[in-house]
Amino acid sequence: MDPVPLGGLQEQTRAITMRLVILDDYDLASEWAAKYIRNRIIQFKPTAERCFTLGLPTGSTPYSCYQKLIEYYRSGDISFKYVKTFNMDEYVGLPRAHPESYHSYMWNNFFKHIDIDPANVHILDGNAEDLEAECQAYEDKIAEAGGIEMFVGGIGPDGHIAFNEPGSSLVSRTRVKTLAKDTIVANARFFGNDLSKVPSMALTVGVGTVMNAKEVVILITGAHKAFALYKAIEEGVNHMWTVSAFQQHPRTIFVCDEDATLELRVKTVKYFKGLMHVHNRLVDPELSIKDQ
Amino acid sequence: MPSNKSVSDAPITQFVNCRILRGSRLQREDLWVRSGSILDPEKLFFDEQGYADDRVDCEGSIMAPGFIDVQINGGYGVDFSEASEDVSAGVSLVSKKILQHGVTSFCPTLVTSPAAVYHKVLPQVKVHDGGAHGAGVLGLHLEGPFISAEKKGAHPERFLRTFQAGGIDDLMAAYGSLDNVAMVTLAPELAGSQSVVRELCRRGVTVSLGHSVANLSQAEEAVDQGASFITHLFNAMLPFHHRDPGIVGLLTSDRVPSGRTVFYGMIADGIHTNPAALRIAHRAHPEGLVLVTDAIMAMGLPPGRRTLGQQVIEIQGLHAYVAGCSVEEALEAASLHPAQLLRLHHKGNLDYGSDADLVLLDDDLNLKATFISGEEVWKKAP
């Protein structure tokens, strides 16, 4: 039995929805997410007076999505000229030019390839003199920008969003966090597998900060994230699995690959897979600025 | 779009669509230049919120550091060893012409000459930056007169000299002054030469061994005292012998002090050295290879023969038979290694902060354009 047919993009920006979008593999999931982000930006028709504010993640999960967005820019189908970005987090005490800093990640994997205005880019400064003031200023900048239109994020193996480690307040704001052991271990591969070299603290947007966004898109791929996804959507809202907070957000999309669904009930997976034709209306047709 | 004003008003140029030589690899990266230096675009983006004023499309070309020739005796009818009244005019002419071959810096070289010639010529040649007027002069290379009679090659025997009691004083008497001298080639078996090597190095002059019948031990002693270059390896020295490799043995000597590299010049025209010998040297010690032209006044007449650009192509062609000398290695031998030899950290590489002396090449290493301090100084006619 078909559910009540939902409209496309227009509907998405007004309706209250939770979508679980399941693609076969990492590449297809990344592509779906990139197409959705592209369509939303183009449909928004951003201008100098009204920028599209985008929250952004780092890590291996969104890498392919960034590659796709760069492709769309290179083919002339999208421009980032009037897009304002706010990254989720940054390590404390790591030099900005360090190859593993999130500034470096964003520059190398995204910003240097597109036409974004550097004045529109915001990343927390983990080397600020006064870290708390830096966090407060970040919240202020988000407010000045009119709030976040779409926050794109990932999920840690321990179910965290950004660096909101298990036990974080679900109404938290941007602040300094000490990283959990799980997170340090997961990140060690970027620091030559030397745990002592991984930064132990980070600045991060809070769960509350992301909840304030008009829309939240969470990318979850890979079998190692499957248990976290299960905890995030099939169990209750719980501060030990902070991504679960988004069960209470008016507009959330979880974009996954098959492997990430391995711990979900067959029933859940079948239900949402059955809705793919509805979900795909969000990415098909692919909009382009060439048509405007 | 205006460039950001917080650090500098100078315009920023972004070279796009190029494969730049960085970290010994050709990488698809853009190159950013401001005020004649290579810029770190990430710092520009985050610190200054700046972006490019101009974009230059390199159409997929290879971008390498400008070539550096440390041994060139003249060209286009100019002979640097000639005591003319207007030596600098000759140097200027050559410096302008060699831009066509991608050479952005060079060491005008004088062969063995009488003291009168040195006293007349040296004061007229000054170290100076390159630009649209021509390649930069890094300093003179004085090849001789303190060399071996047995290995004089094309040098005039009657002007050869030895060190008498004074060592460095004899040298100063011959040359007159060491201002603007980047390198001296001498034979380390000459009595009294070791103290001269030490003193020259102390004064910042690069010492090269050449035109010599030194054995390996004498050569190693000179390296110990600071010598760091071999002038045209194989030519004008004793041949490699398995019981005394002579100067050639420096390529694999275990007496080279740690942290130091012995560089060696190669005239890679396939004539001065058999390609097989060139390959032996390269395989034994790839980081030390420095391409030189040792060009003479006849260079450029007729055009295109025995030019540095040709050498690089020769290398490329030679190594079509051999795994081991890649395009990147050939390019480094013409740029990075001579810069390392002369301890010029801001030349011969495309690192942030280095001088924007660049060449654009096609895949066959034909030169398409030459830049000095980010300014285009030569372009191939379409």
C-alpha cells in the first residue's frame, strides 16, 4: 500500500519528516546526498543578501560527497558563491596548517576546488586564546547568518554527532569537549596509529546547535557504523547515543548504504527501502544553475 | 574580485590546470604567486580571506622550477672569458637568450685565463636577480687556473697555476677578488690546495673538483674540507678504476660527512659522456646529478643545438631505455639539485615562499613559457 504521496523539494522544506534513505553502496549514498544538497541550494536561489547556510562535517564518510559536489561545480551546475559554511568541529591545539586539522581537510577536499568566498567560511579556531569566547562567538555568527538552513553531519561508531561524546547534554551548545577513548582510537589512523599524537580536546557545535538547523542530513556508511545507526533510530532518545536526538527534529534525513543497516530490523529496512521512489523525487530531476 | 588587503595589496596570480613538480612528483595542483614568490593558498584563504586576482590556464602543462645552469662559458657569440670592455653587455645578451631554454638563473663560467683577464672581467660581473631582461646571475664559476696540466682539456696550458707558499693568497692574486664568485673548480691533488678548499668554503664559495688526476683519497680529503661539486663528471679526470675509483668514487664514497651531498655535473649531450656511463652515475647517486651545458660561445648558432632544453630532452630520450630516471628526476637535476649545490633554498623548488622562477613544459619537455618572479619572460611563439 502506497503511503500518502509526498511532494518533492518544495514539500520537503515545509513538511515534518524523518527519512531513512538507503542506497546500495558508499558511492551511491554519497551521490544521493550530494544531489540532494545541490538541489536544495539551487532551489533556494541564494543571493548576496540571502545566503544558503550549510553546516559541514569532516572525516572519511563525507569525502565522496564532497568530490561529487566539486564535480557539479566544475560542470557549471552549481555555484557556492552565496553559500555560507559552518563546520561542526576542530581539534584544540593542533596547528591550523597541520595536515590532519579540519581546516586542512576542508581546504584540500572542498574549498580549494570551488568558488566559495573565504569570508563566508567559518571553522572553529582550536588555537584561539580564549576557547570559550571562541565558542560563544561561533554561536553568535550562526545567529547573525540567520541560522543554519541545512546541517550535514556524520555519526561516530559510538553514536556521537560532531564531538558530542556519549553522555553529552542533548541541549548543548558550541563548547570545548574532551574526546572519548573510542573517538581517539578511531582517529588514531590519521596520526600514524600513535594514540599519543591524537589531540585530546576539540571544539564542537552542541547537539542543541544542530537541532536548531532547519534541516539535518546525516551520512552513515559502512558496517562499523551499523550498531550506532541502530541505536540512533530504533532505540529511544538517549544522551549516550547523541545522534538519537534527531528523532525529535522536524526535518531529518539519514542517508545510508546497505552495510550501515546491518543491525536494523529487516522490517525497518524494508519499509524505508519501499519508500525510495518517494525519496528519489528529492534528487530527480537534478537542478542546475544553467537552467536559471 | 579585489584581493584582500590585510597582508598585501599586491595582485595574486593563480596558475590552474597544471601539473606541478613538488615533493619529487608531478601533482595536479594550482600554483599561487604574489610579489614574485610562491604563495600558500591555504594561508591566504584562512588568514587573509584572499583569493586570486588573475588566473592563468596552463592547459595541462608540466610546471617545473626554472632551470639553473652552473657551468656555461658563453653563447651566441659571447665568450665570458674574453676580457672585453663591456663584459656585462655580453652577460646580458646570454642571460636574455637562455630564457628561451628555460634557464632562469646561471653562473657565467670562465675557463683558465691569465690574471689580467680575471682582474678585468670579474669586477664587471655582479650577482643580480633575473627578470624580463634575462636570467639571474648567481655568481661566477671560475674553472681553473689551479688545475692539472694532464687534464687541462681545452684550457690553455700556459696559464695553469699552482699554489706556492701562500695557498689562498695565490688564489686571490690570480683572481683579484672573490666578490660575486659562486664557485671555483680546482684540482685537489695540487700541493697546498686543501687549505684553499677549506678557506674558500669558509668564505661561502662552492668548491668543485675537476680537471684533475686526484685519487679517491685526495678527493675525499677535499670533500672533508668542504668541496661539494664535481665538474663535468668523467671528463678531465682519471677514469674509474676498481682499485682506485678516483674522483668518480665520490659518488659512492663512505667518507662523505653525513648530512652532506656531493653533487656532480653532467654534460648530458650524449657526446661528452656515453649514455651508459651517465646511467651508471645516475643509478649510483641519483640525488647528486646536476645537468650543465658547459656551453661555449658557439651555442645558439645554429639555434636549438646543445641547449639546456635539449639536454633535458636527451636525458628523457636516454632514459626511455632505462627505468630509474623519471621526468621528475630529470627536472630536479636541472633545477633542484643545482639550487641545493649553491645552497639557494628559495630557488629550484616550488615550495611556499620560494621565488616564482618557473617553466611550463609539454609532455615531451619542450619549453612553452618561462617565468621569473612570477612574470612571464619568454613564451613560445604559437
